[in-house]
Amino acid sequence: MKNKEIAVGLDIGTTKIVAMVGRKNEHGKIEILGVGKAKSLGVHRGVVNNITQTVNSIKEAVALAEAASGHKITDVTVGIAGQHIRSLQHSDYITRPNYEDVIDENDLKKLVEQVYKLVMLPGEEIIHVLPQEFKVDSGETHEPVGMYGSRLEANFHVVVGQVTSIKNIARCVKNAGLNLAGITLEPLASSDAALSKEEKEAGVALIDIGGGTTDIAVFKDGMIRHTSVIPFGGNVITEDIKIGCSIIERQAELLKEKFGSAWPGENKETEIVSIPGLRGRDPKEISLKRLSQIIHARVQEILEQSHLELKHYGCEEQKKKLIAGIVMTGGGSKLKHIRQLTEYIAGMDVRIGFSNEHIVGEMVEELSGPEFATSVGLLMKGLEKLEENQEEIYEEEVINTMTGQAHSQAELIEEPVSKVDALLGEEMPRIPKKTERKPKAPKGPSIFTKWTDKFIQMINETE
């Protein structure tokens, strides 16, 4: 299959960097062709703090993905995360001078571009503008295109981030010899992979516990309502185990994965695990009860902070109630008993998010886990953008063909009239040329594509 039909999602995380290559099959499912995974060096809490190390990690992951898929990787879709990301709600409107014409994509584009002009704090840039509800002359609607009206108003979910942090990610991608095909927020990518349309409609919160940060995205009535990033993740839990048990980081990570639990009541005082001593020293015995107490304290802090963010959104209000509860993704969600602890703290239904309904292939079981939700989501965004580009090219070709045929028909109509004039030797009133119907303009790119292209252009201009 041609490389044009293949997309790559690149997840630059705090603990790991994943490059996932895939394409859509005839049934609309994503066929994973290859995956490359490398230890992430140079990224702290979702923010690049060492470009050289990050570039080397990206190159390693991409090389493994190329070897597994048999395809050369050139363009990648990358995710944005980090504690510098914040969101806000904003309302704006435009007054249409030509109110007798129906509202079209250009009016929506004009309204969105007006929001991009908002003044932010120094060093911040609007990176994402998501329309929620629209109003046309005070009448609420979800789809204003095709309606008549003089005033078009909308509520927007605006995502803001530090320009320097995002430029550093773009620089790492370019230094690794790759093209930046698209950028998206990681919680939005994870939600595409782990949430269903019904859940987004009913109201659901996605909590993605990564290595360096915990990302939150709230959906209601099928639209994004709230996003936030908490600067704590699985690495903080590992650090607490390392200090509390006086062991090295690698051992702390293994203890957390194999024996860790977020619910101390499940372990007895007599349950002991022995780990090898350093360089010939005696083995160290660690109580599983003590281990789970350390994990519980930190996980409880992360979940309480997450629940506070949901309260800020207003999940306790009747209209904003999250009927579908909470879906958890990320490596941190694999911790034993974390689902039960989340249900206890938040008082909502909780499930662990898997992306197996979207992907097919030999590696489905391995890659459908919650730790790969962001990577699958980024791949889905890349394929979505690829389809939009192909549709635009096809529509342009159709329009050019239609325009060419219209010109040819116009010439054929004029020719016989001029011959009749010559034969009769007198001036005949010329038949007016039939007004050519303009072909329908191609449908504009999605909001995601618009802001992606705008942001990539901004990065290129500053280099």
C-alpha cells in the first residue's frame, strides 16, 4: 500500500516515547503496522528539558517502528501535554452585513479567527479554539451553517499553552529528521481512542494518569467542556516508594508494577517481598502493607486533585452531571485497586479505558491497553487529517473539471451564433451567454486541521 495512506502517531511522554504506524482497512478499523518504543530521556512532567536526549529517544523509537512496519517514516502527528497547558471559557460574536445570505463556513472561520486574537499572558499562545454551542439571533443551535441570521454568537473552549514549551517539542521532531504533520492535545487524543460517542453525549470525564502528568478532559452533549493538566503522575509514586523503602528507582518501579496496590486494606502485615541487595549486600525485605500505604497516599492526592477539577467544571450541578462517570487511561490506571479507590473518592462509576474497538492486527492485545490510548488516539488524528487532505485534493480536481467543462460549453454556444451572422450578412442580436453556475466550494477543513496548520505556520515563521 502507498505511504500516502499511512499515518504515524508520536507520543512524547515523560517515561516512554512511542511511534505507532497504521492505516485504515476496508472496514474503517485501524490496522497497526508497527510500533517502536523507547525510554524517554529529556522530558520532565510533559515538558522537554533536554533537546539532545529527547531527539535521540525519538530516533530510537522511530527506527524500531520503521523496522517493524517496513515503511519509511517522514510525517508524524505529535501530542501536547505538560503543566503549562490551561483552558478557559469564552463567548464571542460577529455581526453579518449580508444577513440575507445563509451562514456558511467562512462565517464560522471569521468567528474562530476573532477568538485567536484574544490577548493572553506574556509567553502564552492560544493553541486550540473549540466551538461549543452557537446562537443565531439569540436562537440556540449546534449547527448554524445554512441558517439565516445577522448575529452569529458562540461559546468557545479555549486551550492556552506556553509557546516555548511547544516549540521545543517541534524542534525535537525536526531535529530527528521528521515533518510535523499535526499537533493535538494528548487528553483529546486519548479520548478519541478510549471513549464512545454515547459516553461523550451522556457526560464523561477522562483521567489519563501518565508518567509525569495527569490529564483531564470532560465531555458533555458530545462536546469538550473542560480540560486541565495536573503536574503529578506515576513517576511521583515511584519516587515516594524509592524514598520510603530506601531502594533504587528501578526496583521501586518493579515493586509498584508487580506488587503495588492503591488500597492498603487488601494486604496483611505478614506479606513480605524480598529484593536483591546492592553489590553483594543482604537482600532487603519490604512489607506489602507498607508499600500499599505509600502508594495509597500519593494516588489519593492525585485523585482528589482530579475530583476538584471536575467540581470546578460543575459536575455536581444537575445539568452538568456526568452520567457515564469516569474513564481512566495511562500507565497509572493499571495500578491494582485504583478503579475502586476512584469510585470511592469521586462517587461515580469508573472503568478502565481500552482502545481495542478501534484497532485490528496481531498486536491488538498488547496495544489496546490503557497505557497506549494516547498513541492510538494520535494515530487516529493523523489518519483523520490524511483523509481530509485527500478529500480536498479530490474536490479541487472535480471543481477544475467542472469549470473546464463549463468554459467549453460556453465556447460551443457562441460559435454557431457567429456563423449565422456571417451567412445572413447582417447583425443579429447576440444570444446572451448563459450564466455559469459556480461549482460548490469544497467543505472547509475541520477545527483541528485549522489550528494545527496555523500553529505549524507560526513555528516555521519564528525559525
